[in-house]
Amino acid sequence: MMKKLLSTVFVVSSICVNAQTGNIKGVINSSEGVLQGVTISLKGSMVKVKTNNKGVFELKDIPVGEQTIMVSLEGYKSDNQIINVSENETANVVLELIQDYLELDNIVITATRSEVPVYKSPVIVSRINSKTFETTQSLALSEGLNFTPGLRLETNCQNCGFTQVRMNGLEGPYSQVLINSRPIFSALMGVYGLDMLPTGMIDRVEVVRGGGSALYGGNAIAGTINIITKDPMSNSFSIGTNYSFANYKTPDRTLNVNGSIVSEDYNKGMSFYAYNRDRKPWDANGDDFSEMTQLQNSTFGFDAFWNTSKLSKLKINAFNINEFRRGGNKFDLPPHQTDITEQLDHKILGGAVSFEKYSQDLKHKYSIYTSAQTAKRKSYYGGSGRILAEGDAVSEEDLLAINAYGKSKDLSLVGGAQYSYDFNEKFFLLSGTEYQYNDVKDQMPGYNRLIDQQVGTLGVYSQLEIKPTEKLNFLLGARYDHVNINGIYNLDVESFKDKKKLNVFVPRLTAMYAITDNLKARASYSQGYRAPQAFDEDLHIETVGGSASFTKLSQDLKTEKSNSINASLNYTQPFGNTQANIVLEGFYTKLNDVFITADAYETPSGISVLTKRNGAGAKVMGANIEANLAFSGKLNLQLGGTLQKAVYTQDEEIWASEDGTEVITTKNMLRTPKLYGYYTVNYNPVATLTLSLSGVYTGKMDVPHVIDADSEKTVVKNTPSFFEQNLKLAYDFDIKDNCIQVYTGVQNIFNSYQKDFDRGALRDAGYIYGPSRPQTFFIGAKYTLK
């Protein structure tokens, strides 16, 4: 089928149509004068130009008849104009753009896989853009994810710094992370990848809470996080460096390079990025064991496009990530000679190719794409070895420590085809098929541990957008997934296989109603599922007292399924030079056969084994609020908060003594605060000076704590609340076509940080919560060639 579709697309793209044509010429300005660098594109085609330094543009050889041009420039409201093109004539147009401080007119794609302005999207889409990353001094993707409603980034391990993002109270595996709308964020990448991706490669992050769109996987129960990398838009170059000092002592140095090159006719272009980071380990409580890992990262990549015709585009991107991280103690010694060490060395290579083609009447669009990612990892989990002198006998502890090295290989492939048909203004159909394949092999000889797992998912989806009136909009969609799981798992003296085939039908429905021009109501219903294949997040292995912990599947583990409802009100209003956008959203998710990890026991080699089983169920419900205010372009305020409740339908056991006389249970889902939120403020008293404030609040929550390394006894503790406050000052020196920015600031000004870390080699490395960094001073500079 794929071959036939490829043949069809390329045959269509090779057809040469001798159509009658004309030209469009115009001037784009604002209240402040003409605008340079405005993008003008022809709707339904790949034709794109930009205005020159006099605000002038020209589109040549445009088919005759009614044509729509789309006009956009960052910081201004987009405009669409219908132009009547006559044969061999030039249509003239003059347009004035209005400033858009909140960027509500910016395009998003995650809700419908088609370009839609934010305020017109039938599904609420929140964005984290480059300005937010700069305001909050976020160096990696993980550091900026707190700054959108419903998202909370947490650190889960003292030793290796493993992080995950929770959405609407649900842990990481309930959300789908995409790169350029493709699900190549593999099992291995999902554990540490949020820290690996530098913000310099990211144009924006689009967040869809809930499963309102049928275009993405059924595992997107909590929602979708789509990482959009930077497209080449103009000729540019920048280089910058940043130095941070945790607790004013421990250094963290980064170097960023970004640039892009675009041809004069805007038919070809390439953007590139490079990133290097070197962070030293930091010990918070003076026990000589790190709470922040040693980290070294080198990343580079590119995005390129070629408009092969006015109706077709070829895109290609690739990235390479090398990351080394280590936590524990005695960093000057090999890992096996320390008391405890977690060390990981990742080498990741990824890329994607896509081809898009419009029909001559611009109603049909065909696209095919493929993405791939390979990852190799060398790891170490363990310790308690000695520095052996000549003549020393090798003990069992020495041998176990030496054999605690491991290695992993991971391959992720995605291929798909998509077709859309624009019937008219009332109906838009989008259908497609996508195949995802993941092959992971993880070996730790010292623990006699092997994971060899292949998961293939063939998905077919269709979504119909219906606009019966100007005010009402429906998205009716469904997805059918066929999942094939084939795994072999060896653990010490145990060995088991897992072969499953799942067929899951996932319906999704969304509606939007414009109550007034400024007030929109949205609602969605969705179903979702998590396949019973425990070894996604479990490629990270926490250590307790130097022994690894491992999660196995219960023999009767069933698929976890969900039903979700989301509803929101979105108010947008300009008040003179002030613009406001406020979103109030409610959410409810019911989980059936929810996955529970408990029932610990120890193998002869000292591995703590947990079992993943089904619980009775769980409910997550709450509300998000998001407010964006802009005052005359000088002052921007953004804030958001989440109030939620996440509970099991009955008390769930998290630990029991061997004789069953003592049982620890919980009603609350762990690590889910009832209240959390954020704010950011940007103030420009003059054009060259920026004052930025930001903060993250994390409310009280229940967390698990292993208090005895021998029995693995786990209790539930209620944490204090935290408020992380950040300050940044930046000044721009403009010199002709060059800009040099210098900046400085402090993160976590009041040092709101965990005070009760476990100590020593026998600590519970998973007992970590609160902000990811202590009080941290930073300073940096950036050079930009405009």
C-alpha cells in the first residue's frame, strides 16, 4: 500500500499543468511605517516571499482566479486577503498589520496537523516559545516545561537526575512527546531526553491537554507535547555562552550556536544549531554524595526545506546528541570503586524526511514521512567495590561491583502517509496511517538482567472538521491501533516472555462554539489506553543502598484504559494598547485497571523486584487557569495554575512486610500536589533593557520514601510547599546589523529547596522532590548578526 501511495504522490508531482497566470504586488506597513521581513504565502501552496527594506513584495506566475494570500510577521496579527488574479496582469495590494503582543495569531499545528491560528484552533493549544525559554533562563527543554498550565516537571532520582513531566496530575507515560509531530521519542529517550534537548534547537513547544485529537496515539491520555524545531526563516547567525553557579559555587557552562540560510526566492533554506554543556556535580547536604549530577552534553543538528515546485515541499532534519551523566560519590574513581554510582553515556542519532504535495486546485494535499532514531547507551548502576592492590583477593562484593556495567541499544522507526481534502469552508477531512516500531535491548551482566523487547503499532486514523455555522466547529475523529508486543526478560534466576497483540479503537470528539467574537467555549471527550508492556519508564533503575530495583509484569496484567472529558472557556479582548487572553479549563479522567507498582522482593543477587499489576481504578479531576496580559508592548504578564485531585477508587498497597502484619496503603496518587502554578513577567522600560521575573509554585503532596534498605519498607510522607523565584536582567547593544546582549540574574532567589535528602550510600535515591536547583547565580552574553 505504501509503495502505491508513494507512486501516486510522485506521479502527481510530476504532472506539468499549463495554467494561465498573473502576478500580485504589494506593500506591507504598520502604524510605525513599512515592515521588512514580512512573510507572504499563497494559501494551499508552497509559494512564499518576504518584504524588502521598503516593505514591498511580489508574487509571480500565480494561477488566475480568486487566490488567498496569508501575511504574517512575529509580533503582529496575521492577515488573510482574497485577491482576484487576472491573466498577464498584476494585482496591487496595500496592507497594514496590527501589533499582536500576545501572539494569538501565531500558527499552531498540533490540534489538527494543519496550520491554524491559536485563537481559531478547535482544541486549546498552549505554547512555550523562545521568549519564555529566555525569560526563565531555561537551557534545556526540561527546565522550561513548568511554564504552561497543567504541566509540572519533577526530578525522580538523586543519583542520575532522571526527570519526567506530569500533565494534569498524570505521570510521564500518560503523555505523548513528539518531535515535529512525529512519535520518535523512544523508550530510552523518554527517560532522559527532556534534559538532553537544548532550547536553542526549539522554535516552540505546543501543548494539548487531554486527548481531543484523534491524530495522535491512544497513549496520549493526559495530552500531547509537540516539540517544534526551528525552521529557516531568514539569513541569521547567533552565538552565546552562559555560566551558572549552583549555590554560588558549582559551575555549569553552556555554549549555543544558531543560524539559518535562505535562498533569495525562499524556495530553499537550512537552519542549524549546536550546543555544548558542562556541569559539575553538587552535594546539597555535605555527605559527599551528589544531589545534582555531573552532566556533559554535545548536540548539533539541522532543519532544511526545498520547495520542489509551487505545490510541493521536501523537508529533512537530523540531530546528534552525545550526553554523559554521573551521580553518586568519589567522582575521581572508576564507578565500581565508589560507594554508589549511576553513570550513563548516551549516543543518539535521529532524523526525519517528509514530502508534501498539493493538487492543482489546492483542495487535496498528500504527504508521506518517515523518522528514525537510534540510541546506544553505556551504563553503570552499583558500587561498593574496592581499590584493589597487588595480591588482594577479589571478593563477591568486588565482583558484583565490577560486573554492574551495562549497555543498551534502541531503535525507533516511524513511517506514515496522510491525505487531506478541503471540501469547502464547512468540511475538512484528514485521514492517514502510521506505523511505529521500537526495538530495545538492555543488558546488565552483573545483575543477570536482560530486556529484549520489540513493539510495533500500526495506526489508522481519520478526523472530520465540520463548521455548520460560523460560530460552531466540530472535530469528529477515531483511531484504530494494532499493537504487537514481543519481549524476552531475564532477571537473575527468573525468565519470562511477553507476547501480546492488542486491537484498540479510540474515538475522540471536540466541539468549539464562539459565544461572542471574544469568548469561545470548547469541550472534548476522548478514550485512551496504555499497553501492558512495563519496560518504558523502567529503563531507568533507581538504586537503594547500591542495589538496583527492577519492575516486572504481573502475569495477568491487563491494558489500562481511560475516559476523559475536558471543557474550557477562552476570553480574548483588546483594550486599547492592552491585550488579554484568559483560559479557564476543567478536566476529568477516569482510569480503569490502573497500573500499580508494588509487592517488592529481593533476588539472590540483591535486586529489588517490583511487580506492575492492575489496581481497581483512579480518578483525576481539576481545573487549569491561564492568563496572558500585554500592556503597550512594554509589559507582559503570564500566569497559570492548576487545582487538582488525583485519587485511587480504593486504597492501594505500596508496601507490605513479609509476614503481612504491616501494610502501607495510599488513597492519593503519589507525587501529585493539589495546587501548582507559575508566572512570568517581562518589562521593557526602554527598547534595549529587559527585566524578567518568573516563578514556580509547587504545593504539598504525598511522596514515597524507602526508610529501610534491607526490607525496602516504604512509607508515605507529605512534603512542604515550594516557591521558586527567578530574576534576570538583559541589555542589548545594537551596532548597525549586529546585536550584543549581556545578561545576569539569580534562579531560586530564596533557595526554596528540599532540606531532608537521605544521606550516604544506603539512601533512597528516589526520595527527591521540589525545585531541581538551589539558589543559582548566572551570567552570559549573546552575539546576533541580524
